[in-house]
Amino acid sequence: MTVNIFHAAVLMIFCMLTGCSTGRHQPAALSENKSNVQIGAYYFDGWTGKTKHIRETFNDFPERKPIWGSFVTSTPELVKKQIDLAADAGLDFFSFCWYFDHKNNSDDPPMNNALKLYLRSPNRSRLKFYLMVANHQGYYIDPQNWDRIKKYWIQAIKEPGYLTVNGKPLLVFFEYRKMLENFGSKHALRQALLSLKSEAKGLTIGVCVWPGFNDVQEAVDCGFDLITGYNYHGSGLTGLLTPVRQMADAEYKIWEGLKNTRLPYIPVSTLNWDLRPWSDSADREKRLVGYGEQSVMHSVGSLKKWLLQNAGFATKEKIGILYAWNEYGEGGWLTPSLPMKDSLLNGVRRVLK
């Protein structure tokens, strides 16, 4: 009996150390395996050379300039390269900022070019994708163009590798307030979203909201299925120069504040914020400082930790988003540069792979 007890004790200690089973059902632990979460990054395509996003002031920020030698990164070869870089670092998807040019009544502005190149890329299967409809000022969505635009979305979600939530393709809108104004009422907007879901034969529709009861409640009333964000830089900036680590700590509180809503939540990690290349006023000089491999590790690690610990409030797939892959003008980027090499992607890789 004493020997058996000794063997049982040894076995239990061994299993505690190695994770094996003693024959009884063990409670599920928070595994650190990559497969437990799906994390991607926002992809903004202002870098076709056909827009005004690239400025001369960018020359003062060589750490942002992609290693390929130019800010014009929307080419077949470079989109293919970026897919490989993202996948090799452990990212699961790109969230493409998708635009409808309201002024020119066009669903094919230059900012949608990288998405088209992704869809034609021979290695696209390495990375999933979904659309984040950037319906902010200048790119509004209204009842007059709704029927035309939704045909494009319905076609896009049929593409192989389109990201799903609960088995349904995910479509996210940047903002709903102007939509609400354009559609005239919550009921009218809700009916439009319902008709879109019906024609798509299943769809999960999300919206970016700011933390606060009114925004979340209106998202519920309008018929959105989940909430998310684009970035939360305003919560992290406390002075002219704010340590980037403080941003990560501030947005963790935002995630906590948004998890007790009626809708699932896709958390967003704001990797950095620095508008100096686009700065037109002193107020826009406020920025985060200390961006690098270690800060990326901290931000991505916090995002992954929150998803694993709060699975009941996230999507079933535990989806999280990084801001951003290539927001060079706003200071959120992951692509390699000559000064920083691939240190930022190393920060992602060390957490996810």
C-alpha cells in the first residue's frame, strides 16, 4: 500500500509537470498554443502611388519606410511578399480597409487595389481576409448606393479564405452614426442589415464603437452582431510624449469595459500612434514613444492573454486585431525597414509562434 501510494504520488507529480492524464478528467488549462487564437492586422492601402497619402515628410521617418525602398507597396510582388511575412510571423488574416468613393460614385478607388492583388496572389491561401468597410467622411454609405455596394460584399464573402465568425462570413463597418443619419432611423438601418444578411445567406455584421453604454446599446438596436474597434489611441495619450507601454495598459481596461455587453467583442491592440508625417497642428504632435520589438511583444501578448482568459466574451474563434500592418502615416506598422529590419515582426512571432 505504501509503495502504491508512493507510485501514485510520483505519477501525479509527473503529470503535473508534463500535462499527461492520470485517468481522471483534468480541467482545461489556458494553453499557449497558437491554434487557440486568431490574430490578424488591419491593412490600409494608401500606398498605390495614386493617392495623396505619401508625403515628402515621410523622408524624415526612415524607420517606417518599407525595406523594399519605397512607400509604394501595392504591387503584385510586394503584396505576395507581405502575405508571406504576415503568415511567417503567425498572423492569421488581413482586415482590408474597403472603400466606396461616395463623391465619384465608385466602388473601385485606389485604396482597394491591395485587396485585388491579394485575391490574385498565388500564396493567398496562407492568410485569411475580411472587409472592414471604411465608411467615414468622404466614403459614406447611404440608401441610394446600398443595393449596388452590397452586391460587391456578397461576392467578396464567397472568396476562399474569407474569415468567418460562428460559421458565417464577417463584415465590419467603421462607423454607424452617419449610416444611422443617412438611413433615417434605427429601424431603417436594421432592416437594411437584415436584408443584407438574407441575400448573403448568412453573415456576421460587426461595427467599430467607442467604449460607452450609448454606443454599444445603439449598435444592439441597429442590429449589429458584434462590436470591435479600429484603434484606441485617444485612451493612451496622456501628454505630448506617452510611453507606448502605457497604451497597452490603457486599452486592456477598454477590453475589460466592453466584455460585459450583449454582443461578442473583437479586441483591438493599438501597437503605436505617431502622426508626425501627417501633422498639420501642434495638437497632432501628441504621440506614443518607445515603439519596438519589446513593445510589440507586450501588446500582442496582452491581446492573446485577454482572448484566452475571456473566451466567453470574445467570438467563438477568439479573434483579435492589431492596429496596424501598414498605417505608416499614423505610426502603426509591422513591415520591415532598413533601420529596424524585421524586429517588429519578431515581436509578433515571439508571441504567436
